[in-house]
Amino acid sequence: MASHGGGPEDAVALLRTALREAAGDRGLTGMVHLRIAWLADFDTGLQLAAAEAAQRLLSGEADTEARACALLAAACFGFAAGRAPDHAAVERARHLLPARDFSWDGASARAVLGLWQAVFDPAGARADLLAAHRRAQEAGDESATPRLLLQLAEVECRLGDTDLAARHASEAAQTVRQTGQERYRSHALHATALVAAHRGDLRRAAADAAEGLALADALEDPAASVLHLSVLGFVELSRGRPGDADRYLTRAHDLVEAMGMKEPARYSFFADQVEVCLQLGEPDRAEALVVRLEQRAARSPYAYLECTAARSRALLALALADPDGAQAAIGAALRAHAGLPMPFELARTQLVQAQVLRRVKRKRAAHTALGQAHATFVRFGAATWADRAAAELRSLGMRRNSPTELTAAEERVADLVTEGRTNDEVAAALFLSRRTVEAHLGRIYRKVGVRSRTELARALRGTGGTGRAQRRATLGGYPDSSAAKAREADACD
């Protein structure tokens, strides 16, 4: 009750009393240590110590679920404390956990497992979270539902389905209100803020994150405070206000340090902080942050960290007039994206790639990278980021007959595909073979930077229409994407 209605420190204080009262009972003492591990997310060292104590005390217990929970907690909190990821231990614990969550501790273990998977296998995390959500609904477990929905919202947002993420976030907020879980109200606001930030609704993102931050601070919940500060920093970076972004991100960084978190994989603001430092003209500070990212990536390699560390190194190399170093770093970042199904992050990397290519006089390749990034930002509705890509495209000064502009034949195919016609129907309408239509469609996907008909339709509607004039504006002229146009794109979607 204390954990749901108040701050984590209140809950841990009660558990410390429980430890004294459980003295002499090995199994009960182990379970109390385990609950301290679940709830003490304000102190990573305490979480790890409690988890390891639970693992020692519960190792001989007949309760398989308790042993699995302790094993999982020790592995996951050890990772957060800076140890190399112990995938074998996590997998053993995963197989030992019951198929259904029969206890509060089992549900907590699956929550931590969800965070682990979101780092190493976001697509797998989505599948497991959906299965857990179905189980919670079938069992009528209203207390577990908000947490699962909030994790789903975050995962879907990172994977690029902001519409589904928004539905999960909205349902989570409604469930939190109905069940009166005060602590999760702050987390629900983070979910809505994160989705709004990725969709380009920066005003909504800032308002929800500010409200959530006030709640988290009042509950003395630094883990939640960092989530909100990360969104606020990203919003100000998107607005082109590096000084404001720096204040938020520096506070987030300080809170992570105070929690003793050596591998803060849950938080994604570190690459933003590098970019902000460079915009403020502080390369020495940026370099210290990049070195820290690279050290983390060497110890605990996972795709997102490898990508953002390399992208940050490329930006720093550009600032230090090291084009060769920038090329090597951005190449590493793009290779890391092969295992990172996060389209918004890929578009940000393509922006940096274009800067690197431009520095080494490869304007046409830079134009292609910017065109792909622009299409992704338009698809998300991220107007400020699309404007940035458009401005950089205009500054290249290239003619419109670029590799990213559709030919007349490709435009005809695109028109019919976005109307919902099949390849056979397009072939019949244009007197072409099916194979020719498929070849055209493959080139269209590459030029626009999409992978499906649905994504193509969204990208080509990004400037308010799907006709030839609108598409030439999108792919050739790259006009500014105003907030009004972004809202029109959302309405079309």
C-alpha cells in the first residue's frame, strides 16, 4: 500500500521494520530482502545488496517462484550497478518463473524482466508485455494493469507505433485514476509526455512532463523524476533551446549519479546531453560524456547504447574538425541500427550522417540521408525535426532531380498504391507487369525511407495530400513543416 500510494522510501522503511520482526526466519527474511530490492529504485546499491541477500537466503527454498525472483533481481540490479549483463542467469530465472503471475513478487519480477528485455530485445519485450497484459485482464488484476500498459506505451513509442503507444498511455492513465495508485500517476504522465514529444506535440509533452515531475519530486521518487527530466530536455533540444535543455538534463544526470546507477539503461537522455553540450560550445564536457557512453558500451553492449555512443562520437569529431573520425563513428552507428528497430533514432542518426557526408563533400549522399530522415520525421509528425532536415536540404543547394525524388512512373505507382490498390490492380491500371510494379515499389520505399504500404501512405500524406504536387514538395523541395501541417498529418492518419 505504501508503494502504490506514496513514495518508495516510505515502503522501504516499513520493510526495514519487517526485517527486524522476521529475525530467525530464513525464508521470511529472504522475502523481505527481495521486496526491498523491488522497491528501492532510489538506491541501486541497496537494490543489489538486498537482491543478493535474498538470493543467499532463498537458494534452498522449495518455492521455485521465490528462487527465480531472487535470481532475476540479483542479475538485473547487478547490471544496473555496472556489472556485465548476465544473460544466462536472466534466462534461467525466466524459465523458472510460473507461466502466470500468482504473487506480487512474481508480477514485480516480470516487470523487471520487461525492463531488461526493452533494453536488449524491444520487439520481444512487446510480445511478452502483451501476453502479461492479457493474463492480468483475464485474472482481473487491476493493480498490475497500469504498470504493464505504461511499459507497453514506452516500448511501442520507441519501436515507432506512436498511435498504439498513445492508446496504451491513455488506457493506463484511466486505470491509474480508477485504482487510485498515486505513484503511477506520475509514470502515466511520463508515458503521455513521451508519446507527445515523439509526435511533435511539444507543448503537450512539456506540460505533462512538468506535472509528472512535480508529482515525482513530491513523492521523493528520483527514478520517475529522471524520466520526466529526460522528456523536458528532449523537448527543449527539439525547440532549439540548448540552455534550457541543459538545465533539465544536468539535473537528470545528477540524480542518476546519486542513485548509484552505473548502467542507467532505462534512461535515454545521455546522447541528447552530448548534443546540447556541443550546441553550447562545450566540447570538453561533451567529450567526457562521450567517453562515459563508450565505456558503458564496451562493458554492456546493446544496440541502442552502441548506436548513440557512436553517433555522439561522430558529432564530437565534427566539432573537433576530425572528418575521418566522424566517418568511422557514423559508420559504426549505422551498423548498430541493424539491430535497433527504432525509426526515430535512425532518422536522428541520418541527420548526423548527412552532416558528416557534407563535410567530406559528398553532397548527393548527404541529400539522400536527409531525405530519408525528413520522411521519417514527417511520418511521426515531428515538425521541428522535419523543419531541421528541410533546412539542411535547402542549404545543400541541389537541384530537385535528386535520387530521393520519384520519377513520373514511380509517382503513378505511388498514387495507386496509396489509394489502397494491390500490385495486380496497379499493374492492370497502368498496363505493366506485376514484376515491374514490384520493382517500382521497391525503389519508392527506398527513396521515401519506408518499409510498407501503410508507412508510404503516411509519409506521402505528411504535407496534406498524396497527389504529385504535394509529393514533389515533400521529396524535392522540402518545405518547412509547420505545426499546423503536422496536425493535419495526424488528422489524416
